[in-house]
Amino acid sequence: MKLLQSVVVKQVLTDKSKGELQKKYHTSLVQLQKECDQLRFELKKLEKSKKFQQASLKSQFDKEIQNRLEKVKLIEFQLEQLHMLPLGSEIKESEVQALVEIQEGDRWSELIQRKTIVIKDDIVIEIR
């Protein structure tokens, strides 16, 4: 029988991976800022047309802008944490699903242990 099991993928922090993460975070920040600007522009455009209820329209747009601003704060926090982390630290990158073969006689406690894949500069260096 086969089971699906979650496997954690961790990344060892190197100069290269740290730079890539910083670049990814900065790209996300720029994108979120563009989305906020676009939402503000669309709100002003719709307010001028006066085809919709102003109060509900404004509250909906404000809610969307707030969601993005919260994401900006989270990314800024992640950037701060990234600067403080020493090289060689392991960072959880993602989770993937793995197919695990089980047979009669297997130890259940060993099968259900959380599995981890460790990568360094896009190369698998360890499977725990």
C-alpha cells in the first residue's frame, strides 16, 4: 500500500541563496506597491463615474489595500530576519507530498516521522 506524506524542504542559507531570497522579497514588495497604486487609481476612477455606492465601494477597495499593506509588513519583517540569519542556517522553503510504500511488518512510528529534504544552492544534500 502507498500513502501520501508531507515532506518539509529546507534550504541551507548561503551567500547565493540569501541574495536570491532578498531579490525575491524586493520583487514582491514592488509588486504589492504597484497593486496598491493600481487599486487607488481604480477607486478614484470609479468614484468619478458615480455609478456605484461610494461607501461600500471605498470600504471594499480599502480592505484590498489593507490586505496588501499587511503583506508588505510581513515581507519587510522577513527581510529583517533574513539579514540577521547567519550563513549555514536552515530555512523552511516549502512542503511537498511524497509517496511512501508501506508493507505489513513495517514500524508505524518510523513511517509517520516527519521527513525532511535539505537543499543547498539548488542541490539536494541530505534526506532525513
